[in-house]
Amino acid sequence: MYTEERPWGMFENLLEEKYCKVKRITVYPGQRLSYQYHFKRSEVWTIVQGSALITLDGVVMRYKTGETVIIPAEMKHRIENDTESPVIFVEVQHGEYFGEDDIVRISDDYDRE
């Protein structure tokens, strides 16, 4: 298993195959990921702990434990933890390529490109 720290929290790669990639992602309180999209993959997020704001193509909605979000390729998306407890979700990626360089950031709190 591979774990990587990020400014907003951390992720663990649980499964990495040619046909999919599965991550366990933790978003720390008060943090959010970049507003982004991907060309070569779609994602399915399932919130397994906590409650978060998720933006999909500019529409913000609250999702809580047990709820699932489907994110097609090229859909702009972001998750934000506006609570005082960590938010954990499982991300399942499907597509032709799962590299971190298939992230197109529209905006980012941490000035990453």
C-alpha cells in the first residue's frame, strides 16, 4: 500500500490495476482539494466518514456518510471539508490512464499547477 501526504490531507492507494485504481482519501478539517477535472478517467466517490461539500460543474451540494458521487471524465469537481472532523472517502477511478499528471487544476488553494 502506498500513502502520500498532501497539503489538504492524505491518500492511500488501496488497489492499482490496468483497469482501475482505488484510493482512500482523508481531507483534514477546513481543507479542500483543487477544483479540477481529468481527460482520461472518471471517478466514483463514496463518503465513508463525515460530511463534505462537493462541487460538480459549479453546483455545490452536501454529501454525508454512505452517499456516492459519480464524476464522469472532464466534469469539474472538488471536495471541501467545512467541518471540524476529518472526512474520509473512497475513490474508484475507471478509464484508460490513472496517473497524477491527468489532473487539470482550475483553481487551487496551495498554488499548485
